[in-house]
Amino acid sequence: MRLAHIAPPWIPVPPTDYGGTELMVDLLVRGLRGRGLEVMVFCSGDSTLAGPKAGPFPRSFWPPEKFSENLQLSYAWTFLRQDPVSLIHSHLENAAGFWQVSGLSPPLVITLHTPVTPSKRDYLLHFPQAHLVAVSEFQRRRLQGHPRLHMIPHGIEVAAYAPSGPKEDYLLFLGRIYPEKGLHTAIAAALAAGRRLVVAGPVFPPDKPYFETQIAPFLDDRRIIYVGPAVFARKQDLLGKARALLLPLEVDEAFGLVMIEAMACGTPVVTYDRGAAPEVVRHGETGFIARTFEELLDGIKAAGRMAPQACREHVARHFSWEDMVEAYAALYRTILS
């Protein structure tokens, strides 16, 4: 079986700091190759993923732009006309249109890493022959009616995340800093609870006005501390020592990868009841699902009573890298049979 995986070109595979989709592509491709499958990857030229890869962009860049996505897909399709594969797996939804008009015969799988908006749903329902993979039941429900709809949750290499050591007295916000992630609410909650908040994550140019007006005025290197983007080792250290990951989302996320990373480090998650969060976090055991700001404060208090080992075992049992890779391999076999 020879496969092609098409990753977004905006962040390298694997990512150096921010990049959930790219982390999943790296894990999935390495797992599939470990099972003896041949995988060609289309990604940015500064990607360090081993093995055959190609793409039109020598370096990754942000923010995303629709014509760069189209160029990435166009390049992949031109390449695959000359070097065919058994199955194409895209991590860009626009691949459905390219696939339909191209006349290429391999089946297409699309993993949906981002929220399903009404316009995205309408677009995808126009391609009933493509296989769509939702990463949560919440996301799958948004695509009801598509005849080739599957659900495979994300998984991580739990062994790569060090178990939690001694906790330090801080809460952690980790992720890209823009309004929908709710950092402004996390700051308000930490201050109301009398707790320190460490903030880690990139601020991209489009988000600088939000950072400068709603976040920067609260940064004092004492109660609210910004440490910038965090590479993998730094991310592990921050997650492992935090009392809780505080993530008051204002968007219905498709999954919530940073939540399972936190729990893999033995750190509970305090978040709002949005999107797939209730599927990822076990309320009262590995975190706290809040519906109001007052409940968010209750969750901060409750997090200190949750066992780090229970958090880590939850991820190993329900969101393992091995299970994710096997689920995709089984899906490929079913499609090609």
C-alpha cells in the first residue's frame, strides 16, 4: 500500500512549537511507516519529518492564505499524476474539489482538524464519494448525512510525555494567543482566584492588536507571566509542573489536542463546555467542565484534588498514538478492499 499525505504548508512537520495538525501528521505518518506502509508527504520544505516529501513552499509561513492552500493541493495533484499512489489522505478540506475535477482514481480520505462551520459542511456534503474523518463525536454530528463519514480521535505518543513531577503554584494557558482561545478570560479567572497564571504561545501578526490591548496590560512577571512560544521540551516542563491547564475556550473546537497533552503530563484541564471538550476531559476526574465563569473558578479549586496518574491513564486508555494509527490503517484497508 502506497499512500500520499497532504499537510498544510504553513507550519513544518513536525511543528517546532505551535501546530496541532502538523503534530498529528507527524505521528500518523511515522506510525504508518512503522507498520511497513510507504508514505509520501506534501509539506513545507523546512519540515524535518524523515522520508520522501515534497511541496511548492521551501519554508513554512503564517498566517494561512487560501491561495497558498490551493497551490499546495495543485502541486500535490500534479505530482501524483506522474507518481500514483493507492490512496490520498489530505489534511486540507479543499482537497475534495481538486480530487473531484482531477480525474485521479485513488480514493480520498480527509481528516477534519478544524471546526465544521455551516459553509464548510455545505461544501463537504457536495462530495459524497470522499471519505471524511471527524476527530470527535461533536464534529461527526455536524456532518450527519455524509455517506462516508468516520470518527477517529487524535492520539499522542504518551511515552514521549514525562509523568508529572512536583507541582508548582501556577496555572497554565498554552496555545496560540487570539480571542477565541479565551486568554482574557483565563487572566480574569486567575486574578479572581488569586492564582499565578503562566502564559505560553505564539502571537502572530493578525493577533497583535488583541495581545497589545487585552493581554499585555495585565502582564507583570509576577501574577500574569508571558514566556512566549514553547518548544516541545519546554511545553512538557510547563505542563508537568502546572496545577492545571486553564483553557476557557470561546470556540467549539473539533478536539483539543493540548488537553490530552496536559493530561498525559499528569495535569488536569479546566475548560468551558464547548465543542469536544466533554469528550476529551473526564469531568471531576481528569479536569473540570465549566458552563459559567463562577464554575470556572470552582474548577480551579477542584483541580488540586485530581490525581496526576488518573489523568495520564485516561490518555493512555482513550487517546493513544497506537490506537489512532491502527484505526487509520484499518480504514485504509477497508476502503481499498
